[in-house]
Amino acid sequence: MRPTFKHFLLCILTLSSCATNDNKQEVKTEIQHSTTDTTKQSHSAQTNLDIKNIVRNGDTLTIDRKSAVFFQPDSLQMEERMKKVGEKDFRAGADDYIYYINISAEFLEKQGLPVMNAKGKKYLKFVTSDKKAELVKLDTLSELWGMYLFDPEKKPHYADIIEIEDDYKNYFK
């Protein structure tokens, strides 16, 4: 395991031990995907403005090569989920996620697939070989921890970290 991944796990464990704050707003849990063709000048001023602002603010991780991308919640998302499911259940679930993420990362590194960490990012921007982009807003996903597999020749794939070997083989075949 690389030292950076160990640091990632340490940060997750540290953040998951934080106390809750009951005054925070509930986080949406729907998945939002939008596709933008970056080869054209403008689809709409709003779409291009939004993309430019996201990139300018540094909230976006751009992925344009074959890789796996892990994401994790920020402290607000963790507090909200802990409030929703209870501290004991949240911590048990977080432990499970961290275990499976660790197993997944080890498997993917053995396969020679670069593993990226989206820590501190709010958006994932996947750029395909034909210069189309798909933007994923992380705080709208139903799962707090997870992973995408990406090949620029295909659409990004939200992977099952429990069944990573099968997902890897099916996506990259």
C-alpha cells in the first residue's frame, strides 16, 4: 500500500470520529450526471459558465486517462448521514466502506490501473477521447464512499467496491 493511501485512510477515520451538529441541512441523495461537449464553443452560456466556475474554483478533479477514482464524504456529509442513521450504524458502515475501498485499491494497483483520490473535490469531470465531458456532482450520490472506473474510450462506470474484480473485468474487457 502506498503512503498516500494510508494517509487517505487515516483522514477518513479521523473525520468519521467527529461529533455531529444537528443544525446542518440534509444532503440530497440523487445522482446527477450531465454531459457537455467540450469541442463546441457553446451549448448554452449557463452550462459553460458553470463548468468554468467549477474548474476555476478547484472543486473539480478532471480525469482523462484510464484510471480508478475513489471519492469520500466531507465532514458535513458525514455529520448528516450520522444524524440520519445514528452514530453506531454510521461508524459500522464507514468501517465496512473503508475496508472494501482498501481491498479494491490493492486489487486495482496489482492490475496496474492508476488509482486517483478525489479527496476535497465536489465534482468529477470525466473527459472521453472524443473530448466530451461528463460531470458528476459528488454530494448528490447516494453512497458517501465509492469508486468510478474510467477508460477514455467509454463512459465512466460507478463500480461496486464489494465486487471489484468482476466490475473491473467487465468494464475493461
